[in-house]
Amino acid sequence: MAEKKTVDHGYTEESIRSLDWKEHIRTRPGMYIGKLGDGSSKDDGIYVLLKEVVDNCIDEHVMGYGKVIDIQIKDGNVEIRDYGRGIPLGKVVECVSKINTGGKYDSKAFQKSVGLNGVGTKAVNALSSWFRVQSFREGRMKAAEFSKGNLVKDEREKASDEKNGTLISFHPDDSVFSNFRYNRDYVESMLWNYVFLNKGLTIRFNDKEFYSENGLRDLLERNLSDEILYPIIHLRGDDVEIAFTHTTSYGEEYYSFVNGQHTTQGGTHQAAFREAIVKTIREFYKKEFDASDVRTSILAAVSVRVQEPVFESQTKTKLGSLVREPNGLAIRTWINDFVKTELDNYLHKYPETAKAIEQKIQQSERERKEIAGIKKLANERAKKANLHNKKLRDCRVHLNTKHIDRQESTIFITEGDSASGSITKARDVNTQAVFSLKGKPLNCYGMTKKVVYENEEFNLLQNALSIEDGLDDLRYNKIVFATDADVDGMHIRLLLMTFFLQFFPELIKNGHVYILQTPLFRVRNKRETIYCYNDGERQRAIQKLGPKPEITRFKGLGEISPDEFAHFIGKKMRLEPVLLSQEETIHHLLDYYMGKNTPDRQEFIISKLRVEKDVVKEELLEN
């Protein structure tokens, strides 16, 4: 047998490169800020850039310097001013452009801070087309400007009558974050969390002021989307704060924080609280309640402060620390002891709340036992349905590995064979899956979770997403409704939203659900084709292409060829996040849109029909 030859593909000394700090960040931005995105998702990189700068301001506040932070965002330009101590003037340039440089390494200067890795503002600098830092300190000012991490202006120190503090301004690089836009709701949610977690702090953002008097209790009250079964329990101790209640919704919902950082993926502290509340409840009532019955419908917030926390990534979304410094007590033990003491005392002091909790647990127990038999049969049916071949065209990230990378995976929920066929042929098979609906889903408003297992469509969808027992095993970061932009398509969206809001509201609350925006028009001539998502874009396309271009209005997704669809679900995919209004509870929202007909809803529908008719009439006259 001939010996197989190997080729080195030019692997020589010249193949070995050393990147400087800014090149490394720009070449591998995901290592520093997670995914990039365009701002349509709350964990997109532009929000991480904002957070990294604000975190430094918060650390100043925690150390007792500066009670106000001013933030301005306009046309993608960001300006953040704190009134802390200000960066030492001789180190201003180094602090924003030299990796592993900063004051957070000195535990005396910054205790229990978040930014421990000396990377934050450097990543912001490297990933911004324009970045300016100004430090005001004891009547003096030092400033410097950068472009993509390169120093372009190093100003001399000069006198200043500004208050002490730091002012950082930047514009995210459009070549890295294409077509980005800051979503005001996402920014405000982030800023609210900062003031909930930092007593005495005021944040002024554009034309709005953020301040909280009651910490995590205010956080829960602001994020309530269902009726609560008893007053919020609010417990505070040294470096730990917990608030929780039970609501009328299904599932579990947690807001967890470490040193003011929103750990969206939880971690050691959140897991410790989930264990501690079950243990404490069992001991208080002297009953071996099932853990799921204790935690079902819980809404909770957990905040801890520890020295030198260990996170599982640079974006700090999950706490990995097992020990609370400096006393060496395990975080699990620390939180368990705190909950056991404080919650037990609370329940003895407020027997009416204790009774309400017991009744809620007993109700959950009855519902769990009621659906136990149905659940087993439904799961067997899901396996027999040959899910992966008929209903779900999965992506390779799930088919080939047990590791689930939720950040990179998307599932499109489509209607009909033609639409699902086009998307299936056009998708990225590595990260994009397609789930095909058979007709319109059931209106499940007001029904119990029993219907999820009795209804084949809902059961298969639940299995495809792997959300039966919560979001820990959620297989896709983005769940995208891909329906026609007509009345039937709108109705299917409403029915799907009703399903998620009724039984899995945390999917929407945690920003996993989106609506795919597909073009309404194609305007083209022999030289160029422009896809338009609204009438304004259509008018501009007509003006650009000149007289009498060919105009096509897409009536449904099935009319868009797979070749065309590839443009709309790729890197430039337009997604509209499904957001919940803070003004209405889920119950009232669903009752209005999906409950019995009321005069108010009839008037709402009629007014929308009038608008649609006017638009159609205008299009007919123009064409």
C-alpha cells in the first residue's frame, strides 16, 4: 500500500502572528462582547458596549462617589457621564487602550466590583468608529480621542471647572454592527435594573429619570405581568437581597444579579436560592412538597455582592463562583442560611401569607397529578410522530452535538407547506431550524396546561423547543414567527403569542420571541432589484430606479422563492421583538384580544380595518 503523503499548507514561521489588543478584539469580538447583532435582541453587542461603560460608573457609586449618572443616546451616538472620582489624569489613555490595565485590580480602590478583567472600556474603544474619553479631577481635565482603538488625538491636561468624574462618548462601528439601532425599551430595562440594585442612585437618560426607593421589591412590581397571590416578600441582609412572590402564571421567572450585573443565565447564587426556598418551605410546613410544586409560578429576584466573582464568560451572564470572599463561606451555604432564617421568621410573622403560599403549592400539586397520565401519553406520541422528519427540520448544531449553543440557534415557526418549504431551502442548516404548523393553532386563552399535552400541535411545539420544564433546556435562542403579512397571518401570530403568554410567558419576558419582517414589495428594473418592507421604502425605490419599474406585491411567504428568501433570513434578517407593555397584565392583555367579544375590541378591529382599506385604496390608485 502506498504511503499517504501529508501537506503542510504553507505552515511556517510566517504563519504565526501576534495581534495587538485592538486587532484581537476586532478579529474576535465574540470573545469580549458575545454576539454582535443589530440591536433587535437585548443581548446584542451594542448593549454590552453600553453596559461596560455604565458598569464603571456604578462601581464608582458603590464605592461612595457619585449619586448621578447622565446618559444620552441619539442617532447611535452614546454619551455617559458619571460624577465619581474621575480616572487619574496620567492614566486616562492607558485605562481605555491598554489591556489588563485598570483600578479594579486594587481591591482597596474597588471592592465588590463587576469589571475585574481590565477589558471593558478597551472593547468599547476597539469596536467604536469614534471614541472619546474625558476625565475631570480636582479642577483639571484630560481628554483623548480614538478611532477603532487607534489614538487620533491626545490632548494636554488643562484647567476645568467641571465636577469630578468621567465622560465617555462613542459610536459603535457600523462595519461591525451593521444597521444597528438602540431599542429604547431594552436600554430602559437595563437602567431600571441599575437603580433597583443601587440605593440612592439616580440615572438620567435622555428625557427620563430613573430612581428606586425599595430595591428588588420595586423591580418585581415593575415587571409584574400577572396578578400576585400575596404581597411581595422582601428580605435584606449583608450583601444579599431577595424578593419573591407567586403569581397566576405558569413556570418560574428569576431576575438574578451579582455586584449589580444582571446574570441573565443565573449561576451559583440563583441555583442556591431555588434550593433554599424548597428546603425552607418543606421545613416550615413539615411536608415533603415536590420541588416543582413549590417553585411553579414563582417570580423572584436575587442580588448578591461578593469580592472577585468568577463568571463563566467575559459578558458576565452566569456566576461560576462557589465561595463568598473574604470569609470563605460557600455561596450555597450562605444563601441557604439566610433564606432559612429570614423567610422562616417572615412566615411566622405573617400567617396570612404563609397560608396563601400553602394553598398555591397544593393547587400546583393537584394540577401536576391531573396531567401526569396525559403527559406520559403525549410524550410517547411526540416520539412516534417522527418529529425531526415531519414537523421539525432541525439545525445541525442540535442534530450533531449534545451541547446546545442557544446564542447561535434560531427556529422559524411557519404556516403551510409552501412557506416552510421556501424557508427550509433558504435557511442556514447549521443554525436555523423550521417548525411547520398545520393550520391555525387553538385559541388556548383561559385553558389549563392540560391542553398543552392534549393538543398535538402544542405538544409537538413544546417538545421541539424543549421547554416543558422551563427555559434551562431551551434549544433555540430566537423563536421567530414567520407568517404571511395578511389577516390570517396576523391571526396565527396572535394565537401563538397566546400560547406562549398563557403557558410559557418567560420566553417572551426573556426576549426570545420575534416576528420575521419580510418585504411587502419587490421593485426592479433590468439593472437592480430592491426589496421594500413598507410603503415609504417602495416610494424611495421607485424614485431611485426611474420611470416605470416592475413592482410586485408579495401576498404570502409562499410566493417568495427560496433564492430570494435567503436574503431575508441571513445576516441582514429583520426581526421585530415581541415585547410586553408594563402597563397591562398578561391576563388583561389576553382577555382583551383573545377573550369574549367586547364593544371596545370591536371598535379597535373596525378602526384597523379602515386604515387597511385606505392603504389598499391608495395603492390601487397609484398603480
